[in-house]
Amino acid sequence: MSQPNIRVAIIGGGLAGATLANALIKVSHVDLDLFESAPEFTERGAAIGLTSNAQRALDQILPSMKQSLDKAGAVSMNSSRIVLGSGPDSGSLIFDLAGAGDPGIVVHRASLLREILAPLPEEILHTSKELSEIRTQGEELEIRFQDGSSKYFDAIIGADGIFSKVRNYVVGNSGEHQASPAGFWDCRHLIPLEKARSVIGDQFFELDRQYGWIGDNAFIMHDVLDNRTMVQVVVSAIEKDPPKDRKRPLTKELLTETFSNWLDGPIAKGVIDLLLEPGDLKAYSQWEQKSTPNYAKGHVCIVGDAAHATTPWQGSGAGLAIEDAVILGHLLSHIKAKDDLTAAFKAYDAVRRPRGQRVIDSSRETGRILCGQNREIGLDPDKLRELVPGRWGFIMSLDIHQHKQDALEAMQAILRTDVE
Ligand SMILES: Cc1cc2nc3c(=O)[nH]c(=O)nc-3n(C[C@H](O)[C@H](O)[C@H](O)COP(=O)(O)OP(=O)(O)OC[C@H]3O[C@@H](n4cnc5c(N)ncnc54)[C@H](O)[C@@H]3O)c2cc1C
């Protein structure tokens, strides 16, 4: 007798939920619904970088990834140039990371989300649907929504971001597994390319090149996006006293104190002027999930920031979410009935959690190095040259085909053990 389709709910329509939905609509024995709390699908913030591993993973999911990225206005980063922004060697080139053959891209967040949502059938997308509670009802899972309605599913996948309710169901409410400040704040601002050229300097915009400025207490980055019309300027710094509401006004005092040792260098003054001009910018605390004991409980699991919110220092949060989607799509396409969901989610947990944790820990330490806080390295150009570039190796070298195979073997082993 043929099995009924497996009813899967995705909670959250950010990059993780939307990408996962693309992976799961291809699975013929899955009936999918995606619930987003906001009245429409939106991405806040400016640009997002996708490293080569993230692009390879996305290519497994989107039928025409290249066209989708082109439509989203993605700009290929031909190189990243890392320079010292403060200290006695200020202005020294640390290294150029050439993107030859394998470049990262930078893309406007909202445009990327729009293109990822585009292939999805409208009838599976539900907005203004905020999950308030998950209840187990016999073999079924009941989702209760804030609007008083409820629906039943066989599986729930939480893609509901860093303050995820689904995460609370999976790992419990204990404080140690909740998101917490990572020790940095940052501020992002988007300005027209011509303005950036005139204030920061023409010489920094001759190529589509991302610049990162390492210095005492802080890091500055700028890159070109939106089909070479805009520049994103990001300032990140060490945070000692995280505000409770995770944000503070970006004042002249905050910037001059943060960059007190940078002011003789080539970059800080121009960037400070650019950031003070709008008058209302905020600096946001970076939060992360320091530890997560499990990504799955029974027929419920978590993906994206709900599972592994990380600091942005290695530009890998969205990349991890896309990899999650590839693995879950692969596993669910290889199960036949809802009874196998627990094994699929356990296998997902087994292959994805070590990688998520490694990125979180590596990213935090990378932030400390780029803000000159690593005692051994400091702002020594030779040590930075030797130790920084290799930190991306384990992220970019992921063989997504092998990773899928590992996940499948893990699931088959779990299924065999369950039968024995
Ligand atoms: C400053 C910054 C810079 C970054 N830069 C990069 C980068 O360059 N490269 C990179 O790969 N990553 C980067 N990241 C990380 C990346 O942005 C995130 O990892 C990624 O966007 C997470 O997507 P998500 O869908 O998991 O979460 P979110 O984008 O938070 O989406 C969650 C969705 O769930 C919805 N939701 C929440 N609660 C509920 C509920 N109860 N019911 C229904 N819906 C709900 C929300 O409305 C939202 O739409 C950066 C992150 C930050 C903070």
C-alpha cells in the first residue's frame, strides 16, 4: 500500500526557510507549507556575502542559480584586500585573497530572498502566521499560531531565526542554550559608489574588490554591490558592555573612542564622516549561539540561525543555512514514510552540528584577531599574513556531495539500528 505524503511545516521565511522550501518542494512525497510571521517576506539589512561553498550548495537547490544571482544583482568579488588600518604599520598590505576561479559574491539581501522565493508555488507560502506553540497530539504535531488558528503536521522545521521558538522546543529554555552577546558590535551603511569614492578615495574602488582594514579594537570593511552602484561600509568593534536591547546610537563619541588609535591612518577619518552623516545610525551587538546540544527532537528540527547563529566575521551564517537545506532535502528525499523522520533528523544533527559549532567558534576568534585582540598575533603584519587566510579553509573546502553521502549513510545506519 502506498504511504500518505509526509506533511512538513517550515517556520520562518528568511533565507534559511526559503532555501529549504526550494529543496523540499522537489521531494514528491512531501506536502510542504511555509509560515512566516511578518505580513510579507522581507530581509532587513544591506548585503550578504556568499562564499564559494555556499554558492555550490545553492547550485544544488536552485534550478538556475546563476540567472537567479544575476537577477539579484550579485557582484563577484574578484579579490579581498586586507590592509592594516592602525598602528605603526598602518597602510601595509597584509594580503590579497584572489578569487581566481572560485570567487565569493556579494548580493543585496532583499533581492536574494526575492529570487529564492520566486520558484515557490504561492499556495505553500503563508504570511502573518506566527507560531506560538508546538504541541504533540498522538503521532501528530500541532502548530498553534498567534492568530488563534492551528494546523497539524508530521514534521516541523524551525527556520525562525536567532530567537527561535522552535529552538526552545528542541533544546529547552535553559539560558546556556540561548543566544548571547559575542563581544562585538557593528554598524552597516549603504552609500552611492560615487560618494564613497570621493570620501574614502578613488584608489580603493578601481576593482570590484572587498577591502578589510584590521586595527586596534575594530575592523572596517567596504565592498561594492548592486551592480556596481552602491558601496556597503561596515564598521565592527570590540564590545565590553552589551546594551540590553542590543543596540546603541552611533555617536561621534563612540566612533572617536573606538578609532582613537586609527586617526593618523588612511581610512578611519573618511569612514567616520560617512557614518555620521545620516545622523541616526545605530551600532548593533553581535549575538551568537554558543552551544547547542541537539538540532533535532523527534520530528522537529532547526536550521539556519535557529540552529547555529554565528557572528558575521567569516561571512558564513547564510552559507550554513543553505548547506542545511541541501542535507535535509537529500535526507527527506530518501525516506519513504513519516516513521523515518526521526532517523533523518538525527542524521541531519550528526553531520551538521559539528560544522555549525566549528564555524561559530572560529568566527568569534577571527573577529578577535581582526580587531587586533589576539595576544600572540596583535597587529604584526607577518603573523597576520601567516595566520589569517587559512581560517576560511575548512569552510570553503566542504565537499557538498561527500557531505550528502555522509548524511545518507548516517541515516541508513540509524534506520538499521532501529530495526535490529
Ligand atoms: C550583520 C550580519 C552580517 C552577516 N553577513 C553574512 C554574510 O556576509 N554571509 C553569510 O553567509 N551570512 C551572513 N550573516 C548571517 C546571515 O544573515 C544569517 O545567517 C541568515 O540570514 C539567517 O537566515 P535565517 O533564515 O536562519 O534567519 P532570519 O533571517 O532571522 O529569518 C527568520 C525568519 O523567521 C521569521 N520568524 C521568526 N519567528 C517566527 C515565528 N514564531 N513564526 C513564524 N515566523 C517566524 C522571521 O520573521 C524571519 O523572516 C550575517 C549576519 C549578520 C547579523
